Amino acid sequence: MTASDAQPEPNESVPLELIAERARKLWQERGGDSTRDIENWFDAEQELRREWMQAEQEQQRTVVAPRRRSHSKK
């Protein structure tokens, strides 16, 4: 499961598996420094929450209300 596979839901917390995956990626990018584990975790969580909020906003913008059909009488 990746961040792009999961769909954001209002008021839903980010799954721990996704945070762990992102934190590991940050850890690798930052040279594997184990003294920054907590920082990596919080940064990962913050990034994912921001991405989910952006995705939610995009979904709301793309929702189109159905068109009303006009029934004209002849």
C-alpha cells in the first residue's frame, strides 16, 4: 500500500503503515541518521496529511452537480 493507493477521508488519520513507509524514505534520503528517527516520523506524518488534504480539496473541486433537465411543454 502506498500513499497514492489510499483515498483521503474527512477527519481520518493517516495509516501508520504509510507514515512508516514515508519515514523510512526520509531516513534513507537523509543518510540513515538514526538520531533523527522522531523528526523523520513527524515530517512523514505532516507530509502525508498535507497531501491528503490537497487530494480531498481536489476531489471536492471536481465534483460536478448534476444538470437539471428542463421540461418544456408544447
